[in-house]
Amino acid sequence: MTDTAAGTQSTRQPGIRPAQDPALRLSPDDAEALCRGTHANPFAVLGLHGDENGWVLRAFLPGAIGVDVLDRDGDELRCSLTQIQVPGLFAARLPHGAPYYLRIRWVDGEQETEDPYAFGLLLGEMDLYLIGEGTHRHLGHCLGAQPMSIDSVEGVRFAVWAPNARRVSVVGEFNRWDGRRHPMRLRHPAGVWELFIPRLGPGTVYKYELIDAQGAPRLKADPVALAAQTPPRTASVVADTTPFEWSDEGWLAGRGKRQAPDRPMTIYEVHAASWRKHGGDNGEIYSWQDLADQLVPYVKEMGFTHLELLPIMEHPFGGSWGYQPLGQFTPSGRFGDSKGFAAFVDACHRAEIGVILDWVPAHFPTDEHGLARFDGTALYEYAHPFEGFHQDWNTYIYNLGRREVHGFLLASALHWLRHFHVDALRVDAVASMLYRDYSRQPGEWIPNKHGGRENLEAIDFLRHLNQVVKEEAPGAVVIAEESTAWPGVTKPVEEDGLGFAYKWNMGWMHDTLSYISTDPLYRSHDHHNMTFPLVYAFSERFVLPISHDEVVHGKGSLINKMPGNDWERFANLRAYLSVMWTQPGKKLLFMGCELAQWREWSHDRELDWFLLEEPRHQGVLNLVRDLNRLYRDHPALHELDTEPTGFTWVVGDDSANSVFAWLRWSRDGQPLLVVANLTPVPRYQYRLGVPYLGEWQMTFNSDAGCYGGSNQGESEVINAEDQPLHGQAASLTLTLPPLGVQILGLGN
């Protein structure tokens, strides 16, 4: 059959008419590319195009049986499109180029929608420039899925960075997951693909279908999605971006002072999915509303100043506890939507509780739907496995030397701090970022350009992160989980430091846990484990952590680390926590430790709340609550946390008796005396030096009956005598309770 319009030989398929107007037809290559779903520039051939004879409209709608064109203003039928060349390709000449919409007839019904290919360029040139430079601070409002109105048409603007893809489409139930239906426009040279799809809105489930650099298809979740399906489902979801109505202006204005080095910070570390469940171990996890109703009052009653959440960014595998996230802009759907999380943060702030999020810029999981080889190349990760793959964790390592990746992670950090009013980020696995040979054997790592082991790109990123947070999120702080002796972690960037506000003191945790786990009979040999951490206690601004990592993977619960019989174990635990709360550094305690939980923590069940029915477990909880209040109410325990003048050893060398004593000082010179007897034997008439004569008041005794102790030791006032000792002007005598800690202050 001869197509008279084209003058070429063709075989028409049923329902496909010859195009009488040659301008309606596409080149065979364009038509075939649309049909195959490989067309890289759909806007060049679809939508409305003007020529010397007027306007030509084309639409590619595989599976459609008919298409009408209607005026957007008057709803009048303008014309019907004719199917030409290949199935699903419709075209017609229009008398004018006024706004229009399509009525599409499908086998199972009709659909009315504006044409996605009727809209012009979406992202501004400045957006594209900033993305390319890695300096776009608002990626969460630029890339991803953004509900909006364009030319008075409601819909969703999709945008994704995939510079090496040959074609990218938006797919979902709205187009039967057919990648041929909504191919996107590529914006050169930024490598960003964009498309506005009318009449979609919040709740729409979607992914990106890519033809990658090698020509292979890939189905990917959105790297900058603001919402996602609850795992094990893997699609992204268009979020409701209506602004949340906050009520925390006063909190935000004052949080900088609250988180300063001279203020008390006690942090309750929580895995949100296992703190408590509806119906016990096998019940449903709490929603953000449940946590606001239950967790926030608990933290307030316990006297903690901050709540730290293990990563709540969307992550495919619950057993990673969130430390292998794929949704760097997405609160996990396990607990509800993003507004639920915002309401939870707002509730914390109303209760005067700061919120810290664990955040992971070091690595990401290899799940096929995620960032891995996103466009067929090592886009987010280093290409070489010696740089780009963590053998220990089976994860990819972010290529922080790439501007766009650097900017992606900076924008993620700012998103949580600004959009969700989070008060602090705790950066996970900083040591793995700093060293190119981290956990690698010789010959399995690539030196930096100077031949060294330092990861210069990561160092630059961390410094930049801390500078940007200081500038753009006033009052917020960034905390490093850094386990090596890297110098200047909390030193200002201007002084060649990394610029963090605080650093976890992993050395303190390791040494003191080693000591307290040793049978008291042999503690004299490990005495240095309790004194050595004070040698470097003021080299950084430290947080003293007893974290989730210490009560999992066979390490046992905190109380199970304690030696001796049950009474001694509880006394040891009370004494250890008392030492922690009275030494320099902010405090962090993982949930369940305050219950003296026997079972090792499991992310699959809730904490053992039933233990509080037993007085000795309730006693430990009472002790933690009272330590928090003591620490908050006595400036000597926090004002000079980061200054050597805030701490003085009184007795640090009595290894034979395993006795320690020290003074903590407030800025105005008010002292507290802390005495620890870490053997199960009482010490009678133990004389200690103190700086002042007069009355000293017993303010705390970990051996008190209300904590489950034996009530040994002085309980009220002790008079210091004019007898210098231990380098102090006076001295007093005490009965030191077994495995007990006492705190004394000057009387009124």
C-alpha cells in the first residue's frame, strides 16, 4: 500500500491512518525510538510545535484508543487526534496554539489531563548552575517530586540528576509503569532530567525508569524523594509539601545557648522502632504521634536534655537500624509521614528537649533500587572498589570529591536541620571517612595525591559541612562519632580543625568499660583505665557515650558486663553511671540501660519494661533520673566541662583500695567532691583532702536505699578539719560504701 502523503512504501497497522499532512509524521528513527522507549529528547517531537502552516500537536500514548483535544478555557472540542505511523502515536494540525488539554480514551475508561509536553523549561538556570557546582542548599525543594501549579495547572514537577543516562522516565500506576509514557527532558550541562506531569499530587507512588549509559534498563527510587513506601516496598511517594505550622520559635532562638559547651547535655539514645510497641515484643511499632505521647514525657521526666534517634532516614533493611539509608531526605514511612515527624520534633521542643539525629554520609547500601550505579556509572560512589566499597559493611562509599555528591549530602544535612528543626546531627562513622586505608589490608587501598592515607575529599567535606551548618542553621550543632586520635576534631575550621561541636569519647568508653567489667579483686591492675581518660579529657569537646554498639552483637547488656553476684552487679552499675555523670563531658545513654535490662538489646522487640516491677531495676532508673537533675542543677558538673580548671584529682593513685576522688568546679569557684569506692568492701574513716574548711553536705550516694543500695556512708553533714591533705587546705573523713559513689558540696 502506498502512503500518498509520504510517497513511501509502508505497512499500516489496523487503526493507523496515513497522515495527510507530511508535517505530522516523524522520522522513522524518532517514531521507532518512541515506540521502544529510548527517545532521549521527547520534547523535540511531542507536544505543540509551530511551523509555517500553523500548529502541529503530537502525543505518544501507548494503549490509547482515541484522543480528543479540548480548549482549556472553554472546554470546547478543538479536534480529535489521528493515530499515525506506530501504535500509540497520535497527531493533528491545530488551528491555533491556545492552551489545551487531552481527553484520552482507554479500554477501561476516559482520562482528562493537560499534556506534559506542553510545558516549557522548568528548573531555572541558577538552580542548574548551583546543582552542578554542588552548592545548591535546597535540593529537597528543587529536585525530586514537587507538587506545584504551572500556568494555573496543578501537578507534580519531577527532577533527577542522572547525567550519563540515555533516557529517564517517570513511572507509576498513573501510567501503568510504562516508561514510554513520560520520558523526561535533559537539561545540559547539569545532567538533570525534568518533567511536569499535570493532575498528579501528594500520595502518588512513582519511580524513575532509566536507560543507563550501557543501554540497560534500571528502575530507581528517587534520591531526593521526600516520602517513600514502607519497606519492603521500594517506590518513592509524592509528599505533601504544605508547610508545617511550628510552635517552637522560642526554642530555636535559644537552642544555641542550650547546646553550648558550658551547658548541661544529657542525651537519651533511642531506636524508635524498638523503644516500645503496641502489645509488647511482637506488636506494632509506635507512630510519631505515639512517640510524642509516650517517649517525650518519659524523656522529660527522666531529666534528659536531648533525645538522639538512630537514623530515621528511609532504609530498606530494618536490621541495619537505619545506618544503611537510601532516603537522605526522607523520614521513614515506618512511623508515619513527614508531618508526623515534624509534629514529633515540635512536641520535643515544647517539652524543652533537643532532638539529635544520627546521619550517615559515609556510605550507602547496594540495593538495586537505590543509588548504586544510578545511571549505569559510579555516580554517587567511587568507581574503584579500593576507594568505593566497604568490605566490612557491604556498602558503597560516597565520592565526596565529586561536586554534585558533596552538595547532595550538604543539602541533606541542611534539610533535616532547617526543614525539620532538628537541633543536632551526629555524624556516623567519621573514622571510616577520614582514612583511605580504614579496615583495609596493605595493597587494598589507594593513597591520596600526596601519597598519604588521609581522605582529603572527606576532610574537605566535613569542614565544609560544619561551616555551612554554622552559617545556615544558627544554634544547631554537629557531633562526630570518631574513634581514632585524629587531632582537632572539635577545633574550629579556621584553626585547621574539622569544626565539629562535640566528639564521642570512644577511648573513655572502652577504658572505663574494661575497668568496670573486671572483677574488683583484680581492678588494682587496671587502675590506669580509670585515670588515663582524664589525661586527654580536655583535648576535645567530648560526649561520654554508652551507646547502642555496646549492648548488641554478643557484647551483652550493660548490667551483664558487671562482675559479681546480683547485688554487686547492680551496685557496680550504679557506681559506673555515677562516675560517668560526674566526670567531664556531655552524657549519652542508650535506651534500656536505665532499666538495668538483662537481655541484650534486639531491634525486633521492645525494651523489658516489666523489669520496673522489681525494686532494684526501679532503683537504677531512679538513680539515672536523679543524676540528670543533679548534673543539671549543679554548675560545677557542667560549666567547665571542656576546661582543665573544672577538674582536680584528689585521689587518683590509690590502686590498692580502688578508690578515686576528684573535685569539679563551677566558673565562680564552687566545688563538688566526688568519691568512688569501686570494691565491694566498705572503707571506714577514709580521709580526703578538700579545699575549704567547714561543713560539707552529702548531696548524693549511689548506695542509698532508694536506688537499691545498702544505705552505708554518711547521709548529712561532714565537717572538714584544718588538716591539709592531697594538696588541699583541709580534709575530712568518710565511710565509703561498697561499690558506691558519693557527692558532697559546701554547706550553706
